[in-house]
Amino acid sequence: MKKFYAITTLAALFMMGNATAQVSIDEVATTTEATFENEVKGDVVEADFVSEAKRRADRIALRKERNTVDFSANLHGSLTAFSKSWQAAGDNTITILANVNFLHTFKKGKFTLTNTASAKFGYNNMKIDLMGDGVQKGVWFKNVDEIALSTAPQWAMVKNWTYGANIKFRTQFARGYDARGDQQKDVNPVSNFMTPGYLDASLGFTYVLPSEKFPLKVNISPIAMSATYRHDLSTTKDYGVLTGRSKYEGGLSLQLDFDRTWGKNGWLRYRTTAYSFYGWITDLSSMAKFEATEDKPKYEHVVPTVRWENTIDIKATKYISTQIYVQLYYNKAEINKLQVQSMLSVGLTYTFKNK
């Protein structure tokens, strides 16, 4: 046991002492460069690819900001029917009126383009005695017929003022007759497609009243042209085209436009357009061949034209509305009397606006 303690004590003393060692490294004669390999495949990702969805959304938003679309379509009608035993006199009648209006406005910087298109067509059916033998027969008769197109490119000039052109065209779809029974006989029509046809073009300035409650637009054109066309020479009226198939006049024009909607859901809308043309250059060659009549006296070379349209739309529900339309028209070259047209209709309606 004493020997074990002695050995342990000597080992402890040996470990507490300093220990030294000598290590030698031989000189390396050659060196080898280390190389690294990346086996992960990499692709270049373009920024355009990442932002394609955003760019598409930006284009749609910009297109919606620049373009304003207003479309409405109406189908109005009425039906009245009586039995043979009905105690009071009455005729069976059917009336149908279709109405389409389109407005498109494009804005980019100082440039604005306004395009409009409208179409109206109405038919009614009523029994009449065609042959004079007491036998009545239902006959369809056109009472409303018009196509109207316009375009107006404008450039901003100063605050609320623009300058540019205004081009308008009007005509109708089908033949028109003086009386319901004339279309069943060999009688010349009163009107037809492009008979009459009207083309108005002007250059001038437009002022827009800066008021949301009274959105009035005034166009003043010191340079204007008014053309009247008579494609069908068989019509009983000449519409002021005394020679050939067309007549052109130069002058100045004035146009007022107003369009406002009332109510949260737009239940009331009033639109009006007043257009006036005052000619100072006319087709003088036809004047010598013109013969005055009682209804149409011989007019001078200055021929005023006035056209005033008024439309009131009243919505009962989203798809049912009432429309009141009144037009006053005066064209001394056609007839020296004021022409008036008025309509009251109730029916289905559809309206679309992108803003």
C-alpha cells in the first residue's frame, strides 16, 4: 500500500513539471490550387417578367381613366285591344319604339375626342279601310326613324376653352309616306335613306361651363358647312335640293349642349341640344330654277336652320323608365314653317356606364 502511494505521488509531481517537445515540418516542394464547382443552375430573371401583372393592371386603369362610355337602350311599346262586342268604338293598335344612345369620350393630355351615335325607330299598327269597301285591315306604319352620328376632336387652349372640329351626320333607315295607306299603293314616298341626309362640319371654339349643377357646353364655329343630300329623286319632297342630288352651304354655326342627371341612382336625366346654322354662301345656281309655292316661298341666299332636341328620362326602376322627347325644327329651305315632334313612351331600358 505504501508503494502505491509513493508511485502516485511521483506521477503527480511529474505531471506538474514543464514539458517540452520539438516538432519539425519538412518543406513542401509543390502546391496545388483548390477549385470549387457550383452545380446549382441559375437563370436570369428580368424585371419586366416580374411586373407583367402590375403593368397589365396599370394599362387597364389608364384605359379606364382616359375613356368614358355611356350606353343606353330603350324598348317602349303599347297594346290596345277591343272585342267586337265592346260597347264603345275602338281600334286595336300596337306601337313599338326602339331607342339606342351611345357616348364615348377619350382624353389624353390636352386632346379630347367625343363620339356619339343614336338610332330611333318606331312602328305602329292600326286597322284602316284600304280599298274603300268597308273592310278594315291592319297596316304597319313608320312614325319614328332617325340615325345620328357625330365626332368632335378638341384640343385644350386656355382654362375651360378648347378649339377643334365638329362633324355630324343624320339620315333615316326606311321609306316614309304621307299617309298609312300610301305604302300599299303605287305612290312615291316622302322620304328614304339619304333622302334627306344631312352633313354638318364646323371649325371653332368650345366653352365648358365649370359647374356640376349646370353642365353647359357652348360651341361657336365661325367656319361651318351644311350639306343636304337627296339620293332618291322619286320622293315627293326635294328638301331644298333643287338641282342634282346634293346642296352645300357655307356659313357659321352655334351649338348648345346640356346633359345632367339627378338623384343617387340617376332616376332623372335631362339632355338638350340646340343647333343653329346661318348660311352666307349657298347654291346660287339652283335659285334661278326655283319656283315659289304657297307653302314654300322663294327664299334668299341666307338660309337659317334651327334644331332643338329635348329628352327627359325618368327611371321607375332599374329596367323600367319613361321617356319624353320633344324636337323643334326649322329649315327655311325646306318649308317656311316650324316643325314639331313630341313623344311620350314607357317601357324597358338598359344603361351602362364605366364610371
